[in-house]
Amino acid sequence: MVDIIVPIYNAYKAVDECIASIIKHTDLNKNRLILINDKSTDETILGLLNTYKEKNPELNIVVLDNEVNLGFVGTVNKGMKYSKHDVILLNSDTEVSDFWVEEMEKCAYSQEDVATVTALSNNATLASVPNGLQPNQLPDSMTFDEYAHIVYTRSLRRYPQIPTAHGFCMYIRRNVLDIVGYFDQEAFGKGYGEENDFSYRCMDYGYKHLLCDSVIVYHKESQSFNEKKEQLIKENMKILKKRYPLYVKNTERWCSHFPIKDICDNVRIGIENVNRDNVLFLIHDWSNVKTNVGGTTIHCVDLISRLRKNFNIHVLAPEDGVYKLYSYFTDSEICNTVGIFKSNVMTSFYDADYRFMLETIIEGLGITTVHVHHMIGHYFDIVDVCKEKGIHSIITLHDFYSLCPTINLLYMNKEYCMEMEHKDCVHCLKDKMNVRNNIIKNWQMHWNQFLLKFDEIIVPSNSTKEIIENVYTNIDCHVVEHGIDLKRNQAIEKKNDEVFNVAFVGVMLPHKGSKVLEYFVKHCSSKKIKFHLFGQAHSDLLKKNHSNYVYHGRYTRSELPQLLKESKIHLVCNLSIWPETYSYTLSETIASGVPVLSYNIGAVGERIQKNGFGWLLETKDMEHAIKKVIDISKNLNDYNEKIKNINSYTIKSTSEMCLEYKDMYKNAKDTSISKESIKNLCHLFAKNNELATLLKEQLTDDIKLKLNSRRWRMVQDIRTPKIIRFARKVLTR
């Protein structure tokens, strides 16, 4: 038998709800409910307690009435002395759920030296879930009983040790009470800190305190002695610090390490998985995602921001020598380390450890769709796992990594290679990647087989589709243009301005047109033309202002329209020398109301030619480009015609784009998740999060720099740190 002791002082509604939930969810034939009225000023309280006892004569219900107010500590001590059994101290502002007593009792006797057991709660500091160490609202989409059932069914019954019990719902074994004694009523008066003092006394005797991760108790805001609480906290904390000098340090260490993160995340996933499909993204770079300017990352951010109301979206990416899994729910997100990133990812197409990690994630989260956005840092196992498990598979080709590992099809970083008659791939691969063999045929053979297994292959433009399908003639790419959300500027017709302002936008690297901008700054003699760079410069020349050039520096996506407007920009040069697959920069420029000059190549050339919002260069001769800029500045009629085209052009929004993906992500697959899959996922989280902490402390700055290399800088030269090699051995034991 377990005696449930509920000290009661006023708060009629909360008390009524508490007792009703206990009677509903507790076997009071085997256990006993002890209700103690602590001289409530609300005289109806005692009547309420007696009514419950009288209406349920077959149940073990005891009502005790204090003649004087004893306070919380005195009242629970009275109850514990009245009892001769194990006890559960339960606040009167709580509600319980099915099997709560049985589960707490099971936890209490899971080890010999257990003193107390504390239940999970929405509001109990170190026992709080799913957001740890803070109050949580109950999920809107379900009742508390439904919520508790999720906790109960998903629990691994890990029973982690905690530094102190929490008195809102606290199981105490009778043998411990007989040895340690009761709460210190003299020192802790009407409450707060008494359970912490008791916990440390128990530890002096060699006992420990556990958290029961299979039970959650709804804890409302404290409705007793609210006005005195702050003062009680201050006074009683002084006593605890004096008695137990390590109390604060131990608690802070536990909170900092937070060893129940996997439990919190397990609860969060359980809540969010109700009636929702789960989509897994694979991408090469998810670091600093809020400021990342990579087009692939921007696209994924847009998809998540729009679709997280409909789907749980999880992102798997290599970062800092490990794989991290970011999970985005309707209005919350979590991150877990799930595996070790290996340096052989550029030389191996398949990997057993990676496959196991994927299977664990897919099964544990109930993934219904896998959407690959980039394969750098990933292995081809992904599509085979999808096929075996009946998972819908999609891949978007954001660049040309599928054709060549150098990604942008630039021969020696100078010329688009697909149109070259004579090229030496070995020379290019050696120069760009230190690869001394012509691996292209083998690379494309593996990629072709890989792509054929996907349910859908997506590209952002028709030009990309044409390039890919010219190589892989047996695949069919589906074009889904990216969307973008930017406040539009009305394009303004040009007048005879004294200065014609020409801008370059974005990160200025050679393949993005930096050499052209440098040439313009050096050789454009027209005093009526001024050049601007909005973005990041990589050459010394472009990092400084000149008489005909202004360096504005980096910008955020939302700032560009206003920046171009303030600087009175008339033309943007988008002179990338490789066939970009989409170009957010082009969309941002058009949204800003500014026409564009570009080479007739890739998606940029395709979009300008189709919509007439700019000019195309048929040659890469830089002097010809200068003459074209001067010609544009002088030809008002032609310029203003482009302005009209811009104003009549409708930019595809992210909402429109996401409607297409929403249909792709819908899935009728059974998403029931086995207990074993949940266990494996939580184990994956726990062991790798611990490893990530170790790595963070021990990786050298040099290794960190390499592992954090942006976007598609190759990582084949990274040697696995000793700590990672050691960790692999530990984790596979």
C-alpha cells in the first residue's frame, strides 16, 4: 500500500480537481488517500473533503482536520506520521493520470538505495518537460490525460538521478523515513526548501533521488501562500546554503549539464507527432542558419518557415565534426547530435554507421518523406533506406555536384566546362580538389544509379533541367522554381541623371564576377558611372572605396531593396560565369525594381531572356561589358522598357512555392512508431550529445576552422581528430 498525502489550504477549485483526478486514476482499494485540511479559512474546504469520503465509502479515503494551521511542513509531517507505509506527497494544485502510483512505486524500487522519486511535470523546475527548467503550458491539441498517455507510452523508464527531490509530487520509501526522519518543521516553517533539506539528509545516509520519466503530473501555479513565497525562498535558501555548502553548486552543475535533455526531447517529439507527418531534410550546411547566405540553405529556411505549421521538419547536416539533427515543430525546435562525421565522406559512396544513424532517425521519428537538398557530407545509403522502408524520396539538385564534385562546372575556375571541346578533367580535379585521377565517369555512373532510385528529382530552372538531362538521359527532372518574399520597390524610369549607379550584389568571388568588377573599377573612364558593391569583398581592391566605387559591405536579405533605393542604383550586374541553377540575387534585384545585366548562361540568362527585365552579354570580354554598361546608361528608351517589364512581372512567393511541396510531402503511410524505435532514437541522442560536449571542449581551433568551412569547400583533407577516433570505439562497445 502507498499512502497519498495531500496537504490542503484553501483553493477550492484546484483541490476539487486534484481529488477528482486522484480518484479517477488511482486504485484506492490497494492504496490510500489522506486529505489534510490545514485550517483553511475557506470553510467549504472541509465539507468538500468529507463529501468525497462519504460518496466513495468503498475507497480508502481518510480526512484529517488540523485544529490549528501547521503550515505545509507541519501538515505533511502529520500525514507521514499517520501513515506506516510508503508515501507520496502531492500538492493540492496538481492533477494526476493513469498508472501514476504504480509507475512511481516501480521506479522507487528499481534500485536498492532509492530514497525518493519525483514525477515529471509541466511546471516543476528540474522535473519540467518538454522545456526543461521552466514552466510549460499544456499542449493545446490534447487533454492532459492524452498528454500523460504519450509520456507513459514513450517513456524508456530510464529513471535518471536528480540532485534533489521536488515536493510537488514526491514518493518517499518508508524504510528511508524510519532512518532519516521527517521534514525539518522548525527550520523551514510553512514551506519551501524542506524537501531539499530532506534530500540532502538522505544523501548523507547513502540514498539517492530518481526522476520517474514515465509519469507526468499537471502542476498549476502555486495557489497557497503566494504573498509570502518570495520571502520564504530567501530565508530558507540561506539555511540550505549554510547546511549544505555544495547545494547550489551541485544543482547548477546538474542544470548546466542537463542530463534529461533526451527525456525532454522524447516528450516533445511525442507531442508534436500527433496527427502530423515528419519530413527529413538532408543538407550540407546548417551552421549559422539565420545569417547563412547560401541559396540552398535559404531555400530550406523558406520551406521550413512556411510548412512547419503542417509538418514536423527535421534537418540533418554535418557540423563541427558531428552530424546534428535540427527538429522544427509548429512553434518550437530542438537540436541533437546524432553521429560522427567521417573524413572519408568525399571518397566513399556508402557507410554502415551512417546508414544505421539514418534508420534510427527515420524509424524513431516516423519519417514519411525524405527530401535531399545536398549530398556533401552524406552517403548514398539514404535512398536505399527509403526504398526498404517505403519512404517517399525527393532530391533537389541545387547545383551540379551530381555531375562533378567540383560543383559549379568551371574548368580551372575560369570557364564553363560543358561547352568546351578540349578539357583535361584530371588537371582540373588536381588543381581544385587534389584528386589525381579522372573520376568523373565513375562519379557520374554512381550518381546516375543513385538518382534513378528517387521518387522525384527537382531542379529550380529549365536550364538546369537541360544540363542535367543532357548527361543523364534516362532521368526526368521536375522544375519547381524557388519563391521569395521581399517588399517590392516600384521600378522608376530613368531620367538624365548626372551619375549612373551600377551595383554588384552578393559575395564577390571570381566565379561570381569579382574579376569583372575589379576591371570596371580600374578601366571604366566614364565619370558619369559609379560602381557599388553590396556584399562581401574578397580582394583588397574591392574592400576600399575609390573615386568611381563604393564598398557598402554585407547586408541582410530584407535590407537590399531599401539599400538599392537609397543609393539610387540604376543597374545590377549579375555576372556569374557558371550556369547558376536559380539565383536569389536576381530575384532580390528584380524585387528592388532594378534591371539586370548578365551573361547569357544558366537560370539567370534564362529568366532575363524570358521576362525581359535586363540585358544579356553574349561574350565574356570585359571591355565589351564596359561598353554595354555605358550604352545602357545612355539609351533611355531601352532602359525604361526594361523598367516596365519589371513592374509587370510577378515574383513567385514562398507561399506559392510551398503549395507545390505541400502536395509532395503528404503521405498516407502508416507512421506508428515502435517502442524499440523510440528507445534507439533516445539512445542515439543521449550518447552523441555527450560526445558532442566532449568534442566541443577538445577540438583544436584549426580543426574547428576546417570543419566549419562554408557551404561547398571540400573537406577531404580533414583528418579525423584523435578524440573522434577514440569516441567511435567507446560508442560501439
